[in-house]
Amino acid sequence: MKGKKIGVLMGGRSSEREISLKSGNAVLQGLLRKGYNAVGVDAGTDLADVLKKQKVEVAFIALHGRWGEDGTVQGLLEVLGIPYTGSGVLGSSISLDKIMMKYILNGLKLPTPKYAICNSLTIPKFPLPFIVKPANEGSTIGMSIVRREDEAVRAVECALKYDRNVLLEEYIEGNEITVGIVNGEVLPVIQVRPLKGFYDFESKYTKGMTEYVIPAHITKSINKKARDIAIKVYRSFALSGCARIDMIVNKNIPSVIDINTSPGMTETSLVPKAWAYLNRTFDELVEEIIEGASLKI
């Protein structure tokens, strides 16, 4: 790959634009330190023209959320014949869409919280407490916890600003853990402990707001279950490159709550933390990911 021009796709149009810019710039610096010929590319509506003008030969996708993690950019790169990092069109789209994710997890008989689907302010009956999420957003954007019936309409109304479909999900008390996978290698399980009890956008991206425990303070049995579930998800959802599977542990059962096909690459991001625990550098992580870039057709 060092003989090719690499475009680090970042920014974009999603609600996670600012986080993507941080991820993309960190990746770009890592590639440059490793001696790669890399440039930053802000993925706007003129992306195809920019890629041609810059003569980009390989794409490192550091985009988060819609128009970057949902299969759309992946499809464009396939059409242009540009190899790229991460999962392909199918794996990206079914992982970001939380409703499709639920259908597949249930079909695989993998543990995941119960759910209902809502696309209007006519809200189906669902046991309290529950979580409300837009179907196609990440980083807990548009997400709320509903503990009383009178909070439901406001929570759904907020989520509908981001997506026409909303997921109502059973709220499970338990330890939140996450498992990163890079090119098929399962990384150490991380336990996520937000200081204020809810792992929201602020807790994710503000230094000191969350404690990350590596390796997670869980039993060997739960650790094995989590790792087994993560690799089954990785393979069943046709994922590749770098991905991260988030879970909640309740009654010794890790339940899948989210699949990230383009995990964050910021200083507070989880995959780099798990990678570093193995005494590997951030630059080595970036190199491992770019060397796995390919067309997925």
C-alpha cells in the first residue's frame, strides 16, 4: 500500500461529522508517520469528483454514521473501483440499521434486548423503562431513556428528528462491555463505566467522563461468551477490517446492543485502547487496517 495514494475519508454530512474529523485526522497522521502517501478527504456531495481529482487509489474510511458507515460510500467506492477499509456494502448497511440488526440477531438466536418499532408519535405499548433510538444513528445521538410514560412522546419526537424509524429497546441494567475485532483478531474485552451512569454522547467524547477497564472485570465464562458472540456477529454480518460490538451483561449473559463497522479513532476511542493494551501502537493499528483494504465484490 505504500506505493499507492491513500485518501482518508472523514467529516462527511452525518451528525457525527466532528467526531469523524477527529478520527480522520488521527488516522492521517498515523499513516504519514508510517511513511504512507496519504491525504485527507472531506466526504461531501462531490466526493466522487474529489477522489478522481486527487487520484486516490485506496480509501481509509474514517466516517461515522450515515453516508459513511451505512454502505453508501462503500457502494460508491465499489463503482469507482477504489479498494477501501472496513466492511462492504451489505455488512455496513445491516449493521448501522438497528432494526435490521435486531432481525438478524434474533434469527441467529444471539442475545439482544427486546424491542419494538415506531415511526410516529403513536407509540406502541412497551414495558418501562426502555431506550429510544433512531434506527440509523450512532454515538447515542437522538437516544433517550424513558422511565415514565409521560416521557415517551418527547423521546420519540427527538429520535424522529434523525430518522423516520425509531427503535424502542428494553432497558437492561448491567455492565456495558465492548469487543473490538481487527481483521478477524478479537481484541481484549473492555468494560465501560460512565461516571454519571449513562454512556451518552458527552460521556463518550469528554475526557474523564468515563472509566475504561481493560481487561474487563468480568468472569472468564462471560469473557469467553462475549468474545464468541462478537466473532459470530463479525462473520454472520459479513464484516471485515475493523469493527466493534457493544454489549450489556445481565445475569451472566452478554446481550448485543450495537455493531460499529467504522469505530472511532479518537484519543478516547475504544478499539485503540484495546489495541494499546496488547503493547501495540496506534500507528500499527492504522497500518494493520489499511493493509486489509480491498474491494468487497
